[in-house]
Amino acid sequence: MNNAQRRIRILDSTLREGMQHPGVNLTHFQMVTIAKRLDAIGVDQIEIHGNVSRHHYDFARQILGRQSDFNAEIVVHCRSMRGDIADAISIGAGNIATYIGVSPAHLKKLGRTLEETTNEIVEAIRYVRERGASIRVTMEDATSASSADLLRICMAAQNAGVTSISIPDTKGTMNPISITGYISHLRENGITVQLDTHCHNDLNQAVANSFAAVLAGADQIHTTINGFGERCGIAPLEVISIAASTYGLATNVRTELLTELCNDLYAMTRITPPSTQAVVGRNAFSNTAGTHIHGITSNTATYLGLSPQSVGNRPSLVYGVLAGRRAIELLLEVPALRSKLVSLNLPEISGIDLQSQNAADEIFNALKGQHRNNLFTITQSEAELNTHLMTFRESRGFKISKQIR
Ligand code: HCA
Ligand code: CU
């Protein structure tokens, strides 16, 4: 499929799903800050809680009072109940998202039949439309219902005038093939309204499932910053947005602002960022093994498939027991890196004359004698690293090959 021109929409739910992440407690000031940053970064919709608590309701009132300051639409998430919907509309909500369980387990929990639930959905749509607002209906636990039941209930919602429908993988048990089956079945059988995908990450498939859903016909992906949310969270904004452009799908997201936004949310919540986090993590662009550093000193395209700069992150070279000779030669032959090495004042290599003929061998042996693999790290901006690599290649008389994209 050629997706070159296809644009997908992003709904960010950090201020709703993300608030359900253990340890995330933000003040109104912090929540407004996040909302503004999400708006500046270019998401299409920002989802918030309705009257789930006094704290959230007061925030909703505050943000809805300033909707004209936002390019993104503000969507208020609430139960499929008149009271909740009325409360949201009374403080200015123009976009309502109601959720109601449609799987056998959820119907049992609510003590309702599928037909009764369908009637409630239709009633909620009518109620919201009469009040001039738009309505998304979330078919909670959709991926545990049968495709046939899901189609029936979505068709009833579409006929009642729903604006969009969310098909969440509430328990995170889908894989790209099974979620494709659900979305394709809806699209092939007359569901034409906007479809949202909201994939939980319990099996680490949230990103893959979100793209599978989009390729099968969904229009909008739900994300949160850092993937925050219930249990293992949902698809992370930072990965979805850069992956979209890597896969040839357009979004409005200014990806170069992602790393800072993700780090700022960690700082606000005092949650420790995992070093392995994709795209924005500390190690997302670090190379450690001698073979890797050898690769990128020849051609950065060998081991870096994304540009750190495109997501606001920085590349780094981590030196330790696995550092190869080439990695050490790079340090010695590029003046800026050599002075960096000197300034580190490492006991492991103290006493080695860096100007001597066999300095590289001596450092190599000294590092090999260690067992740690993070004795020191050279972190650079992408431009600086590229310049260093070029200097190095030139000093060795290499043909200048490709830089980091
Ligand atoms: C919830 C459930 C939900 C809803 C998703 C959506 C889910 O926490 O209320 O509204 O699209 O995962 O099913 O987050
Ligand atoms: Cu969810």
C-alpha cells in the first residue's frame, strides 16, 4: 500500500489515560502546561477526564474555558450516563467521548444484554447531539467481543449519528493480525465514520497494533507521553509519531520536541525514565560494542536508523570493556574528543601518554582489563558527532560516506 500522502490523526490521552498510571499526580498548573505543550507539538485531540473527581472536573472547567487558545480539540471522556454527559456539557465541552463495555465480561459486570447496551449507546448519542456537541463512543473491551457483535453495535451507533468510534484493545491482548481482523470487518461491512484505535501495551504490541489498525482503516491513534496509562500503558506518543513518518504516514507532530516533553513529564511525576525507552531514552542512540562503533565511524547508517535530532535526542558513544580499537582511535585522532578524554581524568588510563605511538593499544588494553561497560560516555549533538566522524574519516583517508540522516 502506498501511504506516502496519507495523514493519520493523533489523540493524546496523557491527561486522561495517563492520569491512570500509578504515581502520576499532577497539579492543575502542571496539567495546563502539559496540555499547552501537547498543543504546541501538534496533536489533533487532547483527551481529559470529566467529573471523575473534583480535581479533574475543576481542571476540565479551567481548560474548557480556554478552548480558543488551543488548536487541538479538547475531548471530555465520561461514562455513558446522562449525569456525566450533562456535567461535561455544562462546563463547555463540545466533544464528548463516552465509554461502555461491550464484551461478554463487561456486559456481565454491568448486568446488561448487548441489546440494552446498544440502546444506551444510541440514547447517549441522541442526548449529546441534541445539545449540539459531537460524540465519540468507545466500545470498551471491543477486542473481546465477537466481530459480528461489534459490527452490530457500531452500525447502530453510526445510524444514530455518532461522530467517531473508538475500538480499544483494553486488555492489550491483540496482535497485529487479530486487530486487523476487527477493523477490516467494520470497514468492509459499512462502517464509514472515523475509527480510533486505543491499544494497551500488556504484551508490548501497542505500537504494532496501532499501525496495524491504521493500515486496516482506522483514522486516529490514541497515545500518551511515555506510554503512561493503566498497567503497562498505551502506545507512546513519541514512538507513534516518529514511526508514522518513518513508515510514510503524515501527522502534525513536531517530533523534534518529543525528547524534552517526555523528560519533562518524568521530572514532573518523579518517575524514573527507563534507559531502554525507545526514541527518547538515554540509550536510544548510544552505541557501545566495538563492532557498532566501527560501523558508525565508517557510515552512521550502519547502526542508526533514525536521526536523533529529528526527535530532539542526542547520540552517544559508550566506552568500556567492549570498546574496539577503532573507537579508541576515534578518541585519539579527533582533537575535540581527545581533549574531552583528557578532561575526564580517568584513573583507568592515567599515566598513558596520549601522544605516543602506541597510545591506542595501551588504552585498548586498559579498557579490556575492566569489567564495566560504561566507564565513560561521549555524548554529542548530532552535528558535532557528524563533524567528528568526518574529521576521523578524513584523517584516515577514507572516502566520506553517509552521515546520520
Ligand atoms: C478506560 C478504558 C479505556 C477507554 C479507551 C477509549 C480502554 O480506562 O476508561 O476511550 O478509547 O482502554 O478501554 O481506556
Ligand atoms: Cu485505555
